Amino acid sequence: MAIMLNYVAELQGLYGPFTMAERVVQKIWLREDFIHDRATLTDGRAVQIRSVGAWNLLGGPDFHGARLVIAGQEITGDIEVHFYQVDWRAHQHAADPAYARVVLHVVLFPPSEGEVPARHADGRVLPTLVLLPLLHRDLEEYASDDALEMITARDQWERFAELATEPIEQRRAIIHDHAQRRWRQKVYFAQRRIAQLGWTEAAHHTALEILGYQKNRAAFLAVATHYPFPRWVTGIDPYEIFSSGELSWRQQGIRPANHPLTRLRQYQRWVAHEPAWPERLGRLLSNNAKLGEGSSPWRARQLLGLKDQRTQLAREILGSAVGGCRLDNLVCDGFLPLLAAREGGDDLFNRWFYWYLGDFPVGLRQALPKLALTGPHGQSLCQGYAQGLLGWVLQRDACASR
């Protein structure tokens, strides 16, 4: 039986505090969801990660049998993951023989100036890698992913029952407020990505990231970096990318439709159909009709013309290469926040809020009709209510951890 301790930290986010469990940092390491090319130890030495090791859910170090290259020397051993460098001493790992084979200390936050390094029992300094500067996304998004996984894992209605005691209008107002916060977080991150990469490459990175799903997001972001958008426009072989051996693909438990090679080929067809797709997005998604107070999702979609836009987007921009829930995730997690970041303001919020739900855990889908946020059988499920409910869960967890 797993006895992994679930240490939790309360962090300050863009719109208030949120909690993050140490297992989230372990998952970031496990999935290699960070930029490898810039990995440098706190002492300045370069480190290459050949294998992150096997995740250990029992006692002892968090990962066994990792393979690294530090300053040109190949090393095999265990990995210990913490929030802070001082946690090594606080947990008294140096005195525990189980941690004698740890060759790398992976921490989320950089040590403070002048902080004493972590050491083994014999006095050897433990090499330390700081993840925060290497992350692809904000910490809140990693915490959100973990919350979604936990909701997926089991029936979580007890987590939402507290919200159900609020009057229905108050309940909707609460969820709407949390949805706005989630929206602004996504727009803020899109602004940072555009500032770093420019519009076209930001759109390219975002599209591939979403096509990679959670398990292969890091690998798909590496593809976007190593194979910039112009390479795809001039022609590229997805099989060569997949079989090159440069990337770490996660294929276990993935349905055939979500296989990374399948998704790479979809993107190839998409770009071949419309090589100027980043610039065409705004012309399809920028129209924003005014909505009255309390519009139902069905009525809002009529006024905004979302059904026709969804069809037009799938045909004209994506060449029918991507459809269904993955198309809706592309729109809500990528296209609309990017456009709002480029154009400024919240003019696209209503379009995002009432857009079709896309991929979301069953637990959240089941909770929405129980909370009377959708029809009795989940009719008119929309992005905003689901994102708002997720935001409420994150805030509730943050308050519970204090």
C-alpha cells in the first residue's frame, strides 16, 4: 500500500492563494513537463536527464534508478523531490540510509541567498536542480490539473455539497466570478507566451500543447520548440519526429485516437490545409454579441452564433483534421485566450464562457446538473460553468489547508 506523504504548500496566485501538493511537483518531474535544454544545477553545472527514474509511492526517495549526465559524467541513482532545498534537512533525510543513493535533489523554488546546501551524511553536497524557471506553465495550472485528476479518480459530490446549500442565484454568481478569474489567468499566461515567442509561434506552441493531452504535453511542447511553425509550412514528416528518439513519449493507457503520432499527423494536415491559420483565427472568433443578464447557455449560443463558428472553424481553419472535444479544448484553452491577450480586454469572455465544454472529468460533468447550473441531464454543458466550478474547488481546498 502506498504510504507517500502528501505535503502541501499554500502559494500566492494571480488572484489569491491556492494550494499545491508535493505530488504535483513529483508529477512534473515524472512527466518531464519542463524545459530540458536550460536545466542547470544551483552550482552552475549543466545536467542532462536521460531517465527520470521509476516513481516510488512507498517509503524512501521519490524516484529510483534515474540516469543523469552531470558535467559530462553519467550518473545513476535516486531522486528526491521537495518544494524547498531546506526540506532535505527538515525531513532529516541525510541521517536515513534509504536516501544514501540520492544523486539529485529536485526542488520547486530556488534557495535563498546564502542558504546552506543540502548534504549527505558524509558531508558531500547534494546536487540540486530548481524547476520553477524551467516550467512551461504557471503553478496554478499544474495545481488545476492535479485537482482535475483527483476529481476524475472518484466520486467527488461531497466536495460540491457545500456549494449546493447556497441559493441558486448566489450559486451562479459565485461560479461566474470564479470563471472570470480562470479566464483572466489563461489570458495572462497567453500574454506572457506571445511576449516571449511572438504571435505565430505562440499559436503554434499552444496548438501542439493541447494536442498532446496531459500525458504528452511536455513532449509536444518540445516538438514545437525544435520544429518551429515555418518547418511545418514547408513540409515535415511526423513519423520522423516521432521515431527520432529525441523525445520521451508516454503511450501507456492512451487510446489509439490520442496516440502522439496520430495527433502529429492531424496537425500536419491542419497546417497543410491552412498555412496561415494563426492569422485567420481572429476573423472567425472576434465577433461578440451583447448578452442579457441570466442568458441560458442555449440562448447565448444562439446569439453568439457559436454552432456556426464551431463548424466554420473545424472546416476552414483545421481542415476537419481535429474535431469533437479536442476542438473545443483548442478553442477554450488556446485560441480564445490568445486572441484576448493580443487584442486586450474581456470582449471574448462570453464566447469562452458559453462555448461547448470539451474534455472534462466525469465528476465535474455530473456535479453541474446537480447544482442546477445546467439542465437536469447535463444539457447545455459549457466551458464557463465547469471552469468556475473548478476554480471554486481550488479556492475551497486552499481555505481548508490553512
